[in-house]
Amino acid sequence: MMLLDQNLINTKGWTEYSVYPLFLHLSFISEGSANYGIDMVFPREKHLAFKRDVLFPIVGISKLKAEKFNTVQELKAKLKYAENEIARLYINGIIGREEAIGMIETYLLFFPKKALQRLNFIKTNCSYVINYNLGRDQVANHMKLSGVDPEQPEKRWQIFKHLLSNP
């Protein structure tokens, strides 16, 4: 179960949205907007600077590796749709456990131990895995179609707030 914004309940009287099962259709937008929200708060350069100047020093990684790390992460993110397909094939019984692990290693660039962990996540959460990337891309598309202009951050936040505060 997941709790929603108390403000939705108080201002709009939508008590039916106060709690919902995690695997409800609303999770598609919840997870997608959470991932899109990272980009809203931390546009690429801000995100890179935060990792380089705050996070990397905390864990003892050289600041000089930040740009390369960011580039690798951005490239790896493009592989996430392969996970959706691997999950579909596995959940539908088209491929077995070992083949799915091998595909996760090959197409998502995971080490064997991490590939097994990812497959266990897929097995436990099934189609929920699409919420992170497809959900994010759908939110981004909604924002674009709603007239988001990078030069108008206030309007961008208004559109995003409207999306988050309406089922």
C-alpha cells in the first residue's frame, strides 16, 4: 500500500485516493513522475555537479571521474527498455531463468550476481518494472505536449504539479 498526498484528500475530498495498492495503475505515473522529477530538480549539469562535488567526495571517488560516470549512466539508461522485454519474455514463460539472467548480463550489462538480483526483482514485481522507464517517458511526453518550455521553469512546475495532483 502507498499513501498519497494528504493535501489531495483535504482540498479535493478525494478520500478514495488516500491509499492505494502498490500495483495499481496509478503507480505507472507515480514512479514515472518520480524519475522525471529528478530531471526537474537536477537538470543534467546540476546533477553532474552534485555528484561530482558532494557525493563523490563522500565515498572517496575522484571528482575527475564524474563526467565519465555520468556518461556511462546515461548510456546504460538507454538499455532499460531491454529489461522490459526480458521481463515480458520471462513472465510469459517464453524464456527460463538461466536465459533471462544471461540476457540481463548481455543486454543490461549486469554482472552475474546483480543479474540474478534483477531477475528476482522482476519475478517479484512483474510488469511493475515498466513504471520506471516507460512511466518516466510518458510523463516527459505529457509535459512536452502540455507546452513545457525550459525557459519558463514556473510554468513547467505548474504543469508538473497539476499532473501530480490529479488522478
